[in-house]
Amino acid sequence: MKVMIAIAFSISGMMLAVGLWIPAKALLAQELLEMAWAESQARRVDTRPWPWADTWPVARLALPENGLSWIVLNGVHGESLAFGPGQATPASDDVGPVMIAGHRDTHFRALEAVETGTHIQLQQRDGDWREYQVVDIRVVDSRREFIDLANTPPDRLLLVTCYPFDSLNSNGPLRYVVEARRQKTSEHAVTDT
């Protein structure tokens, strides 16, 4: 009987450790991303958050009205999106529209509450914050329509995630697109994060 109890406790302990590993890894990753973003800004170079990372911070995205802020990573491949939103367009200052994608069940879950008129901020590596205001929200069926960046005005920020937000299908064709127009540039953000 004692052996059975010891086995049960061992299995429970292992399950608890595995269950806590992912949240602990996510917290550590966010700290490493913050440090890499600070170094990227200070040195003006791409700084990987950990040695084997195939991505690096390129911007900070903020929804100041919701008190939310994320480090935006280069690219929209698996590793980028696992740790934060990813920038799908080249990381360049003021050249064309900016498109950022994120998972609907993690970082971009907050887009569900965004409405026309919501303010969004985007900080580039130079430290300046670009102010945007949401002008359109739409759902795009990727089987019939694509997001045409070539015909998107250069002063736009597009935030893209899968849709619907509560779907169990992680590979559905619908995309939720928040389009914001650039308003002005300010030196300091009004975020609390």
C-alpha cells in the first residue's frame, strides 16, 4: 500500500511539475524578451533573447486603454508566435504599412475587445512611439481573399489573428483584421506596462 501511495505522489508531483513548466517558461521568456528589447534599443542591433532563438524583438505594441503591451518579434513563424506577436512586414521605420500577427488564444485575445476609435501605440527600435487609431475591423476568409499590403496605405497598422476567438479549430481560414491609421508621433507612451 505504501508503494502505491508513493507512486501516486510521484506521478502527481511529475504532473504538477509539467503543468507548471509552461507558465514558468512563459514568464522567463517575457523577461528575456524585455532585456533583449532594451539592448536592441540601446545598441541599435538585433538582439536575440536567448542564444538559440531564431527571432528577435523589433517593436513594442501597446493598447494603452487596456493597459496591455507586448514585445513584437521578427517574423510570423512558429517560434516567434509562441512567445509574442510577430511582425510580418520588414522592420523598417515609416516605409509602408506594418502588419503584425498573433495567436487569438494568447497575446491577441485582447483584439476581441478593440473597437473603432481605439488607440494603439507602436514603438520602433529608435524609441519613438507611433500613435494609431483603429479605423476598421473586418473578418477575412483566407480562402477567398488575402490582405493586400501593396494597396494598403503606408500609414496603416494591421493587427491580424485567427477567428473566431472561441473556436476549437486552430487552423481555420478566417482572419480577424484590425486596421489602424497613424495619427502622430510622441516621445513617450502612456502605457502603464
